[in-house]
Amino acid sequence: MSHTVGIRQAQKLKTRQALLDAALRLLEHQSLSSLGLREVTRAIGVAPTAFYRHFADLAELGVALVEETLGSLHGLIGEILAETGDAGLRIERTVDLIARHVREQPAHFRFIARERHGGVGRVRAAIADQLQRFTEEVAEALAREPVSEGWSEADLRMLAGMYVDHMVMTASAFLEALEAEGAEGAEGAGHAGETGGPDTVPDAHEVARIARDRLRLVTLGRRHWLKNRD
């Protein structure tokens, strides 16, 4: 009996994941607010009624995609923040982590970039909640560092917010670089000799360099914040 229940549960989880994956593919070129429930179920060959065994509506599915994209990052970022010692090494690891996740899950981050200011309120709120959690976690980690002695909670949250905003901005920049790389590859070797104009998107190496330099600048400013604060 328990074996049968286990098989059913595994199948249910498999169908749920298939719905998430299908929705993500369909969201490559449209927003969640324009996505139809029947589109999603048709993509995996199940009846529309089967959708409701897993999600109340598409907004709930969108919230699940937010959790799938950002939820797994909390532990990884926590490990980096827990490191002590060389700030430069921590900056390198942070930028590398963002680059790797964007490259491995471009559709997920494209979804976040589009829906962060999209038309589905519950999904916007879920993204904002995840970013707020990141901010709180970063603030707690910063508070434990000796350089933060004398800092107020408000100032630590402000600094943490800057780091999180930078993380989001860097992820978007890596995504743009990845998309530009794919577009160039699709154009073929015939354009290999052309040089980009002023609107050329920076490649991933340049994105990483800029991200590291900005983090270093914030780190340097942090050391002098209290002595120069009004």
C-alpha cells in the first residue's frame, strides 16, 4: 500500500515539475499575465483540470517559479557571507556564483527580470519578498564583521540593500551578455569581423570585471563611512 502511495506521490511531483518547466518555456517570449492555463497543460499533454491538482491558478505557479529560481540561492550566498578573511576572494566568489547561475538557468532569470515589475501582483510580491530576505541575511552577516562596529541597524540594512541591488543588476547584465552571445552565434561567422558600436552589450568577462570593481568600491567606502558620516 505504501509503495503504491509512493509511486502516486512521485508521479504527482513529476507532473508538477513538468507544468513548471512548460510554463517557463512558454514564458521565454511573453509575460505571465498573458499566459493561458490551457497553453501550459497542452504543452505537457494533460487536461486543464489536472492543473488544479497542483496550483490554484497561474499566479501560484509563478510564485513557485520564483521560489525555484531564488530560493535555492539563499544557502549558497549564506556560505559565501559566512567566510571571513579576504574580501577580494569573497567578491570573486559572489560574482562567479551569479554568473554561473545565470548561465545554467537563463530562462529562470529572464522570468525574474520580466516579472519583477510585471502585471501579476502576487509574483511581484514574491520576488520582492525573496530580495528582502536576501537583504536581511546580508545585513546580519555584515553586522558580525569587525568593520561594522558602531554601525546602526538602519545603515547595515542600507548597505545590504546596495549589495542585493548590485546582485540583481549584475544578474541582468550577465543575462544580456548571454543573450547577445547567442544572437551573435546565430548570425554566423560571416559577421565575425564586425566591431560593435556604442550600444554594444558588454560580454560576460566585462560584466564580471565591472561587477567586481563596483563591489570593491562599495567595500572601500564602507571602511570610511562612520568617520565621514554627517
